[in-house]
Amino acid sequence: MSLRQEVEAKIRKYICDNYLPRSAEVNLCVDENLFDSGILDSAGLISFIVYLEKSFGLTIPDEDLLPEHFSSLKAISSYIIEKTRSVPAGE
Amino acid sequence: MKKCIVWDLDNTLWDGVHLEGDIKVRPEARQVIEALDSRGVLHSIASRGEQELALATLRTTGLLDYFLVPQINWEPKPKNIISISKALQVSLDSIVFVDDDPFELAQVAYMLPEVMTVDAVLTRQLLVHPCFRVEQNTQEAQLRRRFYLDEQARQDAQREYPNRKAFLQSCAMRLTLRPMHKGDLPRVLELMSRTHQLNTTGRVFAEEELVSILNDRRGGFCIKVADLTDRFGGYGTIGAAIVERCDSSWKLHLLAVSCRVLGRGVERAFLASLLDDAGKAGCALALALFRETGRNRAMLALYQMMGFRKCGNCDGEGIAEFSRVTEPPPAIPRWIQVV
């Protein structure tokens, strides 16, 4: 599995478990806008951010809370991959 | 301010031990439940025992309908209190826990220090405790329990739909935006002090300030309130916005939306409609204030996801200005009809 697939699968699982608890949304498309489809909203995004920070070891600053980073599975995965790359490696 | 009381049953809500014999509801407990319910305080249960049996007994006392999401089982009470907090979307620091057992009180105080614990012998004092004081009962307060029951019906209905959007569309939400009038005063004050997550600045305007805006003594200021209904019932007045408009400049001083309508795009629809109005009134640029309160990051996210960007640093009171052009107006979620 590529890094992207791995990140995407992890995020998809989290979204399905936490925001779609009772409906089977297995076919959630990577390009689907999570806000326009009612899956995420402003408060949902904040708990999602807490999860991303914890599970990928990142700090997501306020100025990054933008549509280009968080509107779809694809956008979130790209953002996470980009962020993980830019975390400086340990000594 | 506290929003919910979680009751133990044996020797707290009633005298006696349910599984061992007859019980009798303590008159002071009944009095507290009835009085605080009418002030908009919610009630729930975290008690050891058998859920079915205890609920059957509660029904005979006439108190069953007061209790939302009762947790009667053999789980630790802190765990049950967390479940109640999640189900009712009431934060732990808004919960009061009443029990007669010093061990249970200490355990909750230790594991969940945000929860206020009260010994059952002090039940009567809850009636006069300042954390339950309300200036004026609003219609929303008297119906608050009803709103939560409607919400339960919504969550149950959601199971019938293949996805979230189909469910939201089926709800037929109608958001009515209208200028605030005098009768809305208690509710607007309540929204400003009770809403935390969906509150852009946390500023509680004084009643006199609101009155002077209503009487048009504060040039350019106006207050819009939002009412919401859906096929399950009415939510009442769920949001308020304080806007200042002067010629072609437009500034949002406060947007507060009840957490009861969290998770369905209502705050987005409200802000989008306000921006749409601003654009139509000839204001090319919209400014919106934000002050971090430690609990309202969702509103910062809302601003930025809707195209607002921070312009300039915080002032001395920690208030930052955000701006966005009003054209094109942001999209209103398609499942919400704004009227």
C-alpha cells in the first residue's frame, strides 16, 4: 500500500466511524466535498483536527484551517502527507 | 451555569433500595426536578441497577418523562456521566451529579473534576443554588427537554437513510432570519451566555446595550435572530447575530448559535445569508470579529472555510478582524431553506 493509500484508508475509517455512525457510507468518494455532503461541519472539523494531530503527530495551526486542505478525503490526505514530510527528522 | 443534573436512584431520588423492596420518591427530589425542568435544566440518571426494572418503577412515579438518556447499569458512574454528556451535547462542567454514597461522589470528583458533585442530603438547596438561577424563563427553556426528545427521534430516523445528505434533505429544515424584537431579549441574552462552541467572541452584551440597539440609538447596529424548524418539530430561536452597517462597510460583531443545532450546517447557512444580505445592500467587503475563548475554534474554522481571512492582529482585548469580499456569496447548504 502506498503512503497515500495508507493515510486515506486511516482517515476514511475515522470519518466513517465517527461521523457516519449509523449509515454505511463505504463508497465515500475521495473527491466528495465533506461539507457539502453534510458529513463535516465547523464543530466536526475541530474534533477531526484533534484526531489528525494525535494520530499523525502533527500540529495543525489555525491558519491551515482552509477549504483547500480539508474539504475532501483527497485534500486531507495530501495535506497530511505534506505536513508529515515537513516535520524535521530527529537528530 | 449548569445545564444538567445527573441523579443516582437509591436513597437519592427515592428512599429505599429498588432491588430490595419498596421505594418512595423523596419529595424534595421531585420538587427540584419539576422546578428546574421548567427553568430549562435537563435531568438524567447514572445509577446501579437493572434498567428495565428501574424504568418501570420510574414510570409509576410519574417522573420517567423527565429523564433523558438514563444510564442504569453496573458500569462505573464516571463512564455513564461521560455517555450522558456526549448524548446530550452538554459539557462536563455543565453537569451536576447527585448521590448519597460518599464513594461515588468522591470517584466522580476524582475522575471528572469538572463535574459538580452534590450530596443527596443537600438536594433541596439545588432549588436556590446560583448555578441554576435564570433571570427570566424563556420559552426555549421550558421546551428544552422536548427539543432533546425531538433530537432523539432525528437520530433514530437517520438510520433509514443511505447517507447523511439524504437524511439531512429529508429533514426539511427551514431557517428563518428576522430582525430581533423586544420579546426576543431574554432568549438573545441566554444565547450569548449559554453558547460556547458556536460563539465568535464570547462577548455578552448587556441588556441595556441590546435595548439601545433595538431602539435604534446605536447608529448602524442591528440584531438578527434565526428560528429553525424541521419535520420533527421546532427548535425555537437558535441563533443571534449583531451586525454594524455604516454606508458601504459591514461588520459582524457577534454570531452565536445554539449547540443544539450542531452538525447540520445551520451556522454556515446563517452566516452565508448574512453575507448575501450585506452584498445586496451594497457592501463589497465584510468584516467579522473573532476572539478566541478556548472553546470556539469551530467558529474560526467556519470563517476560514467560508473564505474569510484574518486581517491584522488582535487588539488589546484579543479580538481579531477577519474579512471577505461579499461577492460571490458563499453557498448555503442545499438541505436548508432560508426564508
